[in-house]
Amino acid sequence: MLLWIILAFAVLQGILEWLPVSSSGQTVSLLTEFLKLEADVAFTISLWLHLGTLIAVVVKYRKELWIYVNPKNKDEEAIKWRLFLVLSTIGTIIIGVPCYFLVDYFIDSPAIGEYVMLVIGIALLITAIFLYISRKKISEGNKIDEISKKKMVTSGLLQGFSIIPGISRSGITMSGLLLMSVEKKDAIKGSFLMSIPAVLGGFLLTLLKALIDGDSILPVEWWQLLLAVLVAAIVGYLTIEFFLYVARKYNFALICLILGILTISLYLVREY
């Protein structure tokens, strides 16, 4: 793959990750359709690029993270946030691990892998529905540390589905938290903080599976991949504030709807 192509997708990842549209869905869809890459290769590239935006989130929220994960901090709010991160991660594992192997089976199967674009399109429509339902939720509501343990786990269960290309992680988690009456500011922060263990876990699971199967963990040259991860991290960090502002101000249900219809249409046209 040409270096400028993977760097272009790194920039795309750095921008789309903060918006409630599926960055992985767009990456996998474009790589498979227009660059004719195998779906499993495109999926692996997407996971690597997510590592870049993970770095951006850690740097952005480094102060809050230290407050919440520091075991010496006995502040009640910090303890509740710590509990939220633990329970949401457990919920993510419950749904995310089976979904991971299901997606892996789909993209590795020649008979099923051709339907990847169709699955992405349908998943985008599902994201649009979640965003549409939550569109009228006002910013006032409960804080993360005020919601029940059941809701904390539920937010993680929703995040688990985002392993499916086309399901926006930020879209489905923010919408889910808003529907659970969490105020918009905390819903956005909670969505991004809970992504840290989830993205890292998915990345490590991919590496472990590749090592067990004897497959290469590098879909492109290592230095190209490293450069792409760094670009995704830098672009993500530089754009996070602006795009979080945009995400707070506008509803992206229509965008996901259009992208879903467009993706399904491209799949149908390709079939004929």
C-alpha cells in the first residue's frame, strides 16, 4: 500500500473518531471497495489506527485519568468514576469479545466476507436510529457518578457492539448514556474515557489472535504503520476539542443515515 494512502486514512481516523459516525466503518468500507484490500486486512489497519486516537484520548484526559485510577484517591466522585470504568469495561468484554470473533469469522470467510459493505451499511443505519432517539435529550441530567451500577454495565454492553464496523463507538455510547439520563457533558467524557480499556483490549486481542494463528500482525511495513499511528494520534489530539464541540452542537443521525444508505447502495451497485 502506498504510504500516502495509509496516512490519508490516519488523518481520516483522527477526525472521524470524535464524531458519532463510524470511523472503522468508513475505513474498512473504503479500503475494501476502492483499494480492493481483503476485509481482514482493512479491519486490522483500522484497529491499528484506533491505537493512534487512543493515544490522543489518554493525553487529552491524562489529568482526569490519574485522578480516577489512582488507588490512593479516596474522593467519592473518583471512586464512582473508577467503578464506572471497571463495570463498563466488564460490559464491553461480555458483548465485545463474541462480536470480535463473529466479525473475524465474517471477514475471513470467502462466502460471507463479500457482504462486509452491506453489514457496515446496516450498522450505520442502527447508529442513526440511536442518535435520532437521543436527539431531544437536554444537557441537564445525572452525572456519571450518580447513575446505577446496572446502567454502568449497560453502557459497556452497548460499547461492545461497536466492534462491528459501521457501529459508531462514540455514537452508540453517548446516545446510550443520554438515554440513561446522563447529562451531555458527562456522557461525552464518559464515552471517551471508557474507550481507553476497550480499544486497548481489542488491539491486544488482535495481536494475540495473530500470534496464535501464526499470521502477521503488521498489515503494512512496520515503519509505515508506526507513522500512521503517530499521524492519527497527532491529528486526533489537535482536532478533538473542535469536533467535540461540533458533536455537542449538532445531531449526526442524518449523516449516519446518508452514509448507511450510500454504503448499501454501493454494495448493491457492485453486485450488478
